[in-house]
Amino acid sequence: MINPKAKLVENLFDKDRMEFLPTRDGFGKGLVEAGEKDERIVVLCADLSESTRSQWFKDKFPERYIQLGVAEQNMATVASGLANYGKIPFISSYAAFSPGRNNEQIRTTICINNVPVKIAGAHAGISVGPDGATHQALEDAGLMRMLPNMTVLVPCDAVEAKKATLAAAQLPGPVYIRFGREKSAIVTTEDTPFEVGKAQVFRQGKDATIISAGMLVYNALLAAEELSKEGIEATVINSPSLKPFDVETITESAKKTGAVVSVEEHQIVGGLGSAVAETLAQNHPVPQEFIGVHDRFGESGEPDELLEAFGMGVGSIKEAVKKVMKRKK
Amino acid sequence: MHLHDDKIKELEEKANLIRQSLIESLMAAGSGHTAGPLGMADVFTAFYFHILNHDPKNPDMEDRDRLILSNGHIVPIRYAAMAHAGYFPVEELQTLRKFGTRLQGHPERNKLPGVESTSGPLGSGLGQAAGIAYGARMDGKKFRTYCLMSDGEHDTGNIWESAMFAGKNKLSNLTGLIDRNNIQIDGVTEDIMPLESLRDKYEAFNWHVIDVDGHNFEAIVDAVEQAKAIFEKPTLIIAHTIPGKGIPEIEFDYRWHGNPPGKGPEDVFKKEKQGEEMLKRLRTLEGKIRSEHE
């Protein structure tokens, strides 16, 4: 059953009454609110102000908005300098370019310097759709998770994205936040708990744990609901904080259910599934199945079509749950 | 702030001491670069002993001038200059590159107070300096930001992105300085990847450009003063330097770019004598005077 403490939206499974918004909209709103609260916040953009939603900040605070042109490497280094001086810069682009293209500048000038630059990677995941493999960032969260000093956040919907943006603005060090392009279901409310380093149990069930981050959390909930009709009760955990990772919540759930499925719109190497496996291997090993992209690039197509074709749809998650349950001892 | 003859002599003597400390620290480290740091000894001396508004006892002083070193591999000369300026004891130079040291092989912002930024991977200093200058201007701060760069790192794209950004934003509180020594690890810059005309390129990006002899204190200081008088543009100082300056036998030799004394080419000095011979050249002012050490 849905965990009442998670304070999720009502009518979670009535698609006609659900609201759908891209997570980048939450980023745009969060930026404006963060900018109102703290004058040190500046926003940098590399010629993608409208699609990253940094335009909303520009409209409100033009004097704190810096346009760098198509120069993601420079964007990272200039942001490092601004933060070194005392500003709190958000840099925004597509994840394929930032942190895709400017990984070394992020490593050296942001992470080793340990300055509070906030990196917003928009249009992440295969659900970017028709643009194809070059623009479908599937490695970004893994790249950022490997960097010391970096916090990595992957919000599940636009409401959580706004909370993550506001939280990032207040953290003293570097942060990466991952956003999607497509409209996705709003599953959380203003009252849903959000804390960096914490995961939330969205649904409680005894048979298996599904842990997810990003817009696929909704698919995980849909899969759990359908499985329930077949007599399988799955726990669903939303883990927006990839780093620091909530070891306790995941380990406790694995102890209760004895089987885990990780669900992410990312390469299974380096992302959420890896974080889960690293955690369980050290604390409470149980069988795990990995939903995500298995060592290949994406391709053009419609978002839903691609998610199905790459095995990240509701049906694939259900199959993975059944498979992992069979592996329980 | 024109330099008097006495001050010039004082700076020259200081630079010589700093070169000696550099060689001693490289000998202790057993690795590191020799030619570039020797060539920049005069520039660093000019900055730490005349140009910068700074306080070695209060490295985080709020309105200090910022000195960003983009080509981190020449940091041993920065360390030597900082030690002589009073940031830390000169003896600590002996810990260069050793486990547990604050004097990392390439500089790190969070290791040693007074080091403003982390660098080593080339081409990312100018962007950081431009970011500092941009932020400072937003707040009406009067301090100046300097970025010391190598010529070889102008092979990177990042640095030109940063040059374009600084030009667009007319960052007149930013001064860049290129160590134009014409060498990089694999050879001569104009063979590896031709950079000229650096002046025309920067001017096209809306910078004010000044060429100076990088071993002439008066010229270096005059150029920095001129930059302060230029509004509406950042200034680039192209400091023409001699790699290995101070030790005639290794001057201009690119093979000394990436080697410390004791590991360099042997056609002039035997490996085991390299450090000693270099120190002797410096202590006797290239053999012109007798050294007290002789």
C-alpha cells in the first residue's frame, strides 16, 4: 500500500486526474525562488536558456544572469571563479554537454577546488527522444557520482525538482542535479519529505523492493500497483539523493523483502543500480535486478516508445520483480 | 609606481634567491619542471614583491588582488616566491611533491593558504580568473585579478572561450599574462601548433595587448600599471621569457621543460652534478662573481 507518510498526490493511478510537468520546470521555479532568497545566486547558461528554463531566472534577475554562448567548458571554469569569489552559481545546459563535455573542468576547478557550483543537467536520459543518441545523456549521474565532494540529486518530478534546486542552493559544496525534458507525472506534493541524503518509502510491500530515481519512479509505482493485483506486494523507494546515498533505508528494506530491483533512466554501470549494489554488497547482500540501459547508446524515437524498447517500461519492471523474487533463497 | 633603481636591484637579488630555492626544492623533490619556473622567476618576484596588494600573514584578506596560476606545472616557482614573501617558512620548500605536503605537485586551493585555485590540466585558469573578475565587478569591488598562463596552453579551446568571454564583458579588472617562452613538452610551440600571432588574436577578441621583456622588472611593472589605466577592455601582457633563465647552459632548451635537476639531458652537466652546477651558476650570477659558497 502507498505509504501515507510520503504524502503523495491523490488519484495516483488515475491518469486523467494526474498532472504532468517536466522536471526542468521545477528547476526553473526553484531557481527564481532561490534567487529571491539569496542575492549571491547567479545563473550561467550556454545558449539554452529557454529549454533549460534558466530563462525564468533571467526574466526576473537579468543582472545576475550570465550568457556564455556554446562554451560548456568555459561555463564550468567561469562558475568556479564566481564561486571562488563568493557567488553561488548555477550552470545549466543539456546533461550531454554539461557534465558531458566539461567533465575535466568540473573535476579540477569545481570539485578539487570544492566550490559551491551547482550543475543542472537538463534533457537527461533516453526520453529526450527524437534528438537521438548524441543528446541522450546516460552516463551523467555516474560521472558525477564518482567525483569526491560532489552531491548528486535526481528528482522524480517537478515538485521534487524545485525542492532539490532550493536544497542545492544551500549546500556548501558542488551539486549535480539531473532533469528530464518530457512531461512526467507529478507524484509528490509540497508535503512530501525531501532531504539530501535520504530516500523515502513511497509504497510498502513485503515481497520485493523497487528502488528508483527520476521520472521512472512513477513507472515503478505503476508496476507495483499492477503486481499487487497479481498478489505480489512490492516496496517502492524513491531515492533522489544518489550521493550521499541513504544506506540505512535501502538496507532495511532489503532485509525485509530479500530482493531488489533498481530502476533508472541511465547506464546501469555507475548510476543508481550501482549505488544499490555497492550498498547491499557491504551491508546485506540480496539478489538484485537492474532496469536501465545496458551498455549501449540510445537512438531516435518517441520517449515512451524508447523507454519500452530499452526495457524501462512498466512491463519490464514487473518482469524484473518476478525474476528477482525467484532468485530469493 | 615607477620603479627606482634601488628597488630594481632589490627585486633582481630577490629573484636570484628565489631561483636558488626553486632549484633546491626540485632537487629535494626529484621530479618536476625546471625551465618554465626559472623563466617566470622574475615575473613572480615582481608580483609578490611589488605588484600585488596582499598580506602573507592574512592570505584570505577580503580585498586582496587575486593571482590565478593557470599552468599549474610551474607552481614550484610560485611556492618559492610565496615562501620568500612570508607565506610559509622557506624550509617547507623541501617538502615539495612529498607525501603529506601542502606543496602539491600541482597547486591545490584547499591545501596551501594563498593559492587561489587548483590547476594543472591546462587552459582553465583564464575562465576562473574571468569569473572572479566578473563577480567582483558585480559587487563594485576594486581589487584586480591576474591570470598567469603559458603559451603552450593556448593550444586548448577552453582558453579561447575564456578570452572571448572576458572581451565580451569588458573585464578591465582582469589582466592576463602569457609566459611566452616558445617551448612546450614536445618541442617548440610554433612546430607543435603555431600560436602566432597571439597579439592579433587577443586584439580581435577585444583585449588590450602589451608585449614586454619578461626579465625586465621596469617593463613588467609598467605594463601592469598601464593595464589599470585601460577601461572597457581586459589587458593581456605577453611576457617574452627565456626558459631556464639564470642558468646559461640550459636556457632555451625545451628538453628541460619537464625534467628536474638530476634528470635532465647530460650533454652539459652530468646528472649527479646538475643541481649543484645550477646552484653555482645562480650564486655566482652566471659566473660573474665569486660565490661565498666556493
